[in-house]
Amino acid sequence: MAASPESYILRCPQCGAKNRIPADRVNDRPKCGKCQSPLNLDSLLTDQPVLVTDKNFADEVLSSTLPVLLDCWAEWCAPCHLVGPIVEELALEWKGRVKVGKLNVDENPATASRFQIRSIPSFLIFDQGRLKDTLVGALPKAQFIQRMSPYIEP
């Protein structure tokens, strides 16, 4: 089990400024240090992958104040099931630093088509609402960590 960080880094959805929030202050309704907008801490409290759909994609991924690792998978896909436990581990370990999401491509064809998902599992890395990288295949955990490292605050 991953240790809880002493603080979290969250981008303000209004101005994009990075804000450091001490772990013991997450319940104090923090505001952005630059523009004073309230910061949404829902993503800090999630230690499980978020279910992403065509309907909530913009809110969960594009508007996320954290970098996002999106697992594009299907129920019938054996390699998807092999990598599933790794995705669950990463969601727990990266709690408060990365939002991990799961998108069922069969149930959400608009988003799968938008990002030209042709092979599964595919993993999309987003930062500040922009697609930064794509990974394809059942990859080892170390490769996810390596590819996400530019987007994760220490």
C-alpha cells in the first residue's frame, strides 16, 4: 500500500497555476494562491480508477486538475484483464497526483473514435486537457511509471 503524500500539487482550473496543498489541509476548502478560485479536491480523494464515459469525458479528463492516465479497454479483451490489476495499483499509488480512468471502448464509441483507438488496451496520457502520449498493449508497470514521470510532481 502506498504511503500518503505530505502534500498534493493541484492545478487551478481557472488560471492553471500549480498549488501545493498540505495533506492535513485538504478539508479546509483551499483556494488558488494566484486567482483565489476554489480548488476541487475530488480527484485527491480517489484511490480507484474513475469510470470515464462519452458523457463525462470532458469533466473527468479534459478538465482534470491532475494529469490523467486513461485505460481504454473492453470486457472481451484478455490483455486488458491482464493489465487491469496494474491500473488499480497505479490509481492507489498515484492518489492525489494522477487521475487514473477507465474507458470501455465498446460502450463509449465516440471517445474511442475521437482518439483513434484501434488496438486495446490503449492508454492515453493527458495533461492540462491535452493528449500528451499514447501507449498500446499490455505493458509492465515500470513502463507506465516511466512514461508518466514527466507529468507527476515529486
